[in-house]
Amino acid sequence: MITLVTGGTKCGKSSYAERVLESFGGTKYYVATMNPVGDDAQEIIARHTEMRRGKNYITIECLRDIGDLDIPEGCGVLIECIGNLCANEMFGSGEVNEAVLKITEGIRALSERTAELVIVTNEVGSDGNDYSPDTMQYINEMASINRCIAEFADNVVECVYGLAVAYKGKAIC
């Protein structure tokens, strides 16, 4: 089962994604994609770590190359989040790279090995278009990644004000 969870900043995406995976009875992995640089990143990481306390996740940091993760077959995986992964793939090497195929193919490969895959992403493209060329490329890459994952996901859910709205499949909790 693949569930894509989208929404704006601090809308409840992470909490919802964790609730989806709570009912999974097997080994659960939390794939953290945020580059831990700066006070804001450290604050977010600390908050998410606290949210997962006592929930028996195995945390793996994966800033790039999501398809290369060595995760055993049949487990549950929560990826947090595609926005960070896309930024890391695009800008992590010091030059701007395309990320759509690398991320979507990596996610698809990972989904073939997992029993339950929950993917957190960010809502993009609804807040204007007067950005630098690199930012516009990031927004376009994110939109393409989100569309591609939504196509093969079983459930696509948007979190709005802490509420889960299903656009495909169902809101599981």
C-alpha cells in the first residue's frame, strides 16, 4: 500500500503519516531527508524526533539517492519528505540537477520492496510565480514528482488544518 500525504506548512502531514503507519505490525523505518543545517532545521528535526518517541521506528537519514536505501523486504516505511529530498538532489552537488526521474524511480523501486509506504510531500505551485529561475525549476520538479507519485499511489491525501481529505483511495485514519 502506498499513501502520498501532501499539504502546506504545519498542516498535520507528519502526524497523519505516522498515524497511517501506526497500524502496520512489522518493522517500521522513518526515512529522514532533511539536511540538518541551521537552527530551523534542527528545530524541525527535534520536533519530529519527539513525535516518533516510543513508536519503534528505525530512523535512517537519506539526503539523496532514495532508490539506494537498503531496507528489508516487507517492512513499513515513512519518507519525510519529498520537498527536502528534491532540494538535496537538485542543489546538493553545488550545481542545479534534475530530480524528477531519480526520485520517482527510486520511490517506485522502494515501493516494490515495502509492504506499506507512506510518503510526505509539500504542496507547491499555489502561492505565486514571481521567483528566481532556480526556485521555479524546484517548484516545477516538485509538481512533476508529486503528480508521478500520485499516479501510482493507492491513496492520495491532503492535510488541511489537521484534517485529512482523500483525493484518491481513502483517508485511512
